[in-house]
Amino acid sequence: MTEDTPSPPDMNLASEWDKAVESRTVKDRVYEAATTLTSPTTVADVAERADCTKEGARPHLEWFVEVGVLEKVADNPALFVRNEAYFEFRRITELTREFNTPEAAEEAIDEYRTRERELSSYFAESSPEAVVLSETTYEDLDEAYDRLSEWRTITRRLRELREAKFRLESNHGGSPASSFP
């Protein structure tokens, strides 16, 4: 560097990240763990993931059940799983904010439909659920798995986009959701 060129700022991103991670509360850590619970999970397992005690995790887990983030699927031992309906509702709400108008949501739907048709023709099936990967050759398995995963994601996203479009159309005769306080 020349004398005229300013030196870059002294940034220690690793220590900034460490400080951010360390400053998270037990509730934050339990929430982060809770969002990953796709199968029934014990308090002890959540506590381990959240780096806290069972006694520290339990009241937060119960509170997340009360507000709908989690479902308690058993009492003894207590088992928790994420409430997929809650997360779907949040994704749809975010889509209504992102697209803002039924027309914008429809454009996105059209793009996703195009990709959905491409993936459907790759598998020659009408839905991702109809695909049987065991019929795929070993050489094509990785690609088939990736495409199937994408197809499932696109199918879910289409369902959410349609719901977002419906909400946008329903709000005040089609006025954007952003007009609400």
C-alpha cells in the first residue's frame, strides 16, 4: 500500500461473532434449538443443543408451546416438536410482505410453476410424492435427489404463494397487506 491509500479498518469478525453468540439468552438458544425439532425431542436433548440445563430449557419450551411455536407430543418424558403450521403461517406472512400485491405473487407463482413442470418432466411423475428414488441408477442418484428436494421445496413454496396471493386479494378488496399498521 502506498502512503495515499488508507489502510483497511482493523476488523476482528471472529471475536465479534463470538460476542454475539455469547450474548444470546437461554430463551434465544432454546428457540434456535426449537426451530429444528422435526421429530419428538426430549427436554434433555433440547437443553444440550441450547447449551443450558434441563431446568433452564423447560420453562421456555412450555412457553413456546403456549404461543404455538412448539407442540408437546408427550408428557412423560416430555417430548416437543416444532409446530409446522406456525412456521408455515410465518412464511406466508413474509411472502405477503415481500410481494405486496396479488399481481406480484401471481408472477412468482408463474415462475415457480415453470420450474415445477421442468422437474416433473425430469421424473415423469405428477408429484414429488410419486417419485421412487430406488428406481434411479446409482450414477444418477445424487442429481435425482437434488432435483427431488428442489421439487418438494417448490411444491411447498407454490402452496404458500397461493395462500399469500389469496390473503393479498382478501385484504380490503385486494389492497396490499402493507397498508395495515
